[in-house]
Amino acid sequence: MANNPEERQYDIRKWAEQAEVGKHLLIWKFFMAGKEIPEWTLIKALPEEIQKDKRTITYMWQKGKGKGEELIRVDIIESVSWRRTHEILLEQLTGDYQAFQLPEAASRKIELGDVAYTGFGETIQSTIFARANMIVRIHSVGKQNISVVDIAKQADNLFISKPKLSEKGVIPEIELFSPEKTTTKRGEKVALNIRARDPLDRPLWYKFMAEQGEFFVEDERICFLSGTPGQPKISLFVINENAFVSSATLSIKVE
């Protein structure tokens, strides 16, 4: 139950109903390397802050090779599940933002995230959205006030799009992708065995997508469960800092 008026303004149960895309998706060990926002230059990445169930990284980007006229701050919070992400989003909205209630992005005809809110004003200089287990906050912080809507949509697309597999270049190698057991019961979690490497030993980030069911991180392992019988296909995409992609799939029988 909401403990204060601010919390009552945000309906976390409604968010769960909106998260149909995010429930079947999980992003793991995400990072930005400089190719994620076309026509923008990554100028700084602050050291990540790690807590028990979330990690936060802040990035500063500038338009082209400018001198700070168009500058944005991107805060990315990666959590352990879409459910926990909604709790963190509520904490952000009722704690870090001074406004009593931010406008919903949908009320301004902006399609963004599973749940999304914007700043006030005709030019939308800030936005915060949740998609799957990720929260993204974007603020215009340069000398020139700019809209961050298109940039937010590009960030969201990094999560929800099915990446195109790379045929050339230094491509990540997936050495292992298998379930701990191939048959499970409804509502029973199954841990996934994953091992991948970059040929140059650079960092990788991971995207998990399923036809049904949901993912979460438990004890540093990716787990999957489904409340619906069937044999869902689970896809894994592994991405390196050059945005080269490799993929693997598996199936789990849910009884």
C-alpha cells in the first residue's frame, strides 16, 4: 500500500499490465561504448555503482564534435528483474524528482519503454523510462536546451530490437548456452548455463528474449520461468563494444 501521496499518484500495478514486452526480455551486463547514439559522441563514462540488486552507470554524450552546446547525461540502471525495476522506478519518481507527478509519455503521444515519464515544458529536456529490467534517465545538460525524446527511443530500441547477426569482424563466441534441465513445471525456475567470450577479451553484454515466460537474475545467474505450458524458444544475443553480435537459441518444455 502507498505510504505517501506521491506514491499514490503512480500506479505500479498498472505498470505491470503495460510491461508485456519487457516481461519476456532481460538485459545483462549492459554498457555503452560509443556507437549506440548515431551522430553523438561519448565523452565520459563514470565508474559504475553496484548495489545488491542493481548497477548504475552514467554517461555523458555531446552532439558531434561540438563544445558542449548540445550535451546529454544518460543514467542507466540495470536491475535483476522487471518487477524489481518497477520498484526502483517508483523510488526514483517519488524520491529524486521534485515534481508531484511527472507527465506520462503516452499522454504526450510518445511511445517509449514499458513505463515512461517526461519532464514538463514544450521541449522535453528530460525523460525516464523502464524497459524490462532496465531504467534509463536522459537529461539535456548542455548550453542549448534540446528534446531528448528521439535519443530515448534509440536507447529503448537497443533493448527491444532483435539484433542483426554479424558475419564479419571480431564476433563474440558463444561457448555454452543450455538450461540446467530441459523440462520444467509451470512457475518453476530454471537456471541457464552461459559462457561467452570476445576474441580480444573485451567486455560483452547480453540480451535474452523469449516467446513466453520471464527472466530474472539470482546469485549472478540468469533464470527463466513460465506460468504457461508449452515449449518456448529462448534466444540469446551477445554484443561487444563494436556492436558485433552472435546468437544462440534453446527450448525448455514447460508442463
